[in-house]
Amino acid sequence: MEISIPSNIQTWVDNVLEEVSDEVGKEVNGEFLLLYEGWSSICVDEVYDPLKSDEENEKAYYSFAEEQSGKVIEEWVVKYSGYQLVQCGYERRLGLYGVTWALFKKVNDEV
């Protein structure tokens, strides 16, 4: 069952994500929960290769963050089991090395 997202919630999500740099956070708006992780150089430094150019390393940083996003979102789905995942993704254009995010809707009043 697909959950429709009210336009005010979509605007809220967009506004919050626009402000994310390299922080990890959680925002609540009514029954919606937004989780995000902004990727910084510390998060991606394990793929740094001193034999590659800065440009090649930059590409590797973005690729690594994007690849790791699925794992991060899976962890959130498990941790927030009282919520249903509505939307998620990785936005390369946001933050230092992109932002992983997920929007959930409360399905269990015990959360």
C-alpha cells in the first residue's frame, strides 16, 4: 500500500534536507519521521587513495556514500519498526558528500 505524502510534509522534507551538511539527525512532524545522515570527509576517508587525483578521490567519496546509503536505510527500518518507510534516497547534490535520508510514517501508537 502506497502512502500519499501531503504537500506540506514534502515541503518540510525538502526544507530540512536543504540545510543538512555533515550531521546525523531526526525530525518529527506529526506522524511523520525524517531521518538523515550527511556524509563528511571523515565518513568517506576509508576510500581515499593517495595515488589518485583529487578529482578521482572526490568521485570515490560520492560513490562510497551512495553505496553505503542502502545499509544505513536498512538499519533505520529495523530500528524504527513502529514506522513504515514512505520514501528514501541519497541526494548527491546536498551536504558535503551527499545526504542519505528516509521518511517514515507512524503505524504503531506504542512508538
